[in-house]
Amino acid sequence: MSKRGDKLSDDDRVLWNLVARTAKPLKGRAAVDIPDMAVDARPTPAQPVQPAANATAVAKPKIQHVTHRLDEPTLDKLQKGRLPIEGRVDLHGMTQDEAYSLLFSFLHRAHAGGVRYVLVITGKGSSSGGDGILRRAVPAWLSTPAFRPLVSSHDHAARNHGGSGALYVRLRRARS
């Protein structure tokens, strides 16, 4: 149990905001507006901004995680089935909020379980005439700070695994 003075981590805050948005208020109560995580992270005008010298000293210890494309040999092995896909998640028919929270929790569980390669099925989303929202959004999500500690790289799947409507995702090794 946490104390009132404790603050949520960024990952916990993202998860909480997603859950809070899906909750419906009790009858006769007004809905509470939940701000986005990106809005909370920006300094407000009332908060003093640190000088550049202090900002570089503070930023040095942080490790910058960069999401890359899968290397060719690994991509080839995944496409031909010589490297096992240890988990799958299907995001078909979900809203962006539902898909984000499911993907985030799925990748957390897979990472904790030591899984290295998963398949994320977004679907092609061509029913509305354009390319799908999840098809465009999921690769962007995988590059956000919430997913960086989990995801090492990702790339489009082979035709036999869903083609442009699916992604191979390599998870980072879990630290022991």
C-alpha cells in the first residue's frame, strides 16, 4: 500500500489514465476529465525551468532507448518460421484506448516472462477507405517512452503472419 505522498511512475500513470477513461461515472455524477500523459509531462509556466547547465547534468545519467528495425537475419528467420514467435496479441475491432492498454499490459507480461519475439496483429483497417488507425498508431506507440524499456525493435510481418496488418516485436531482455 502506498502513502498519499508517493507519486505514480510514468508507466503506472499511463495505465491508470487508460483505465480511468473507460470507467463510467455513477448515476447522477459528472465525469472527471483525465488529462493526457503528455500534458502532465510538460512544465507549466508556474514551474521554473532549470538552466541549461543543470539540465545537461541531470540528463546525463538517463539511458536513451531507441527503437530500431529488426536486423535482416532475424527478420528472415521469423518470416520463415525458424525463430519461434512466443506470443500473439490481436487488436482487431478495438478502440485506440482499448488497444493501447491491452498492448501495454501484454508486452509487460511477456517481458516479465522472458519472451523475446511476439506478433502484434493490428489489422489492415481498409473498411473506411483509408489505411487503419491501429496500423499507423501501433508502430508510433512502440517508440514512446512508455514502451521503450520493453521493446528493442519491431518490423512489418511476413505475408504468412499477417503482412502489413501485423508487426514482429522483439522485446528487450529482462534484467535479473
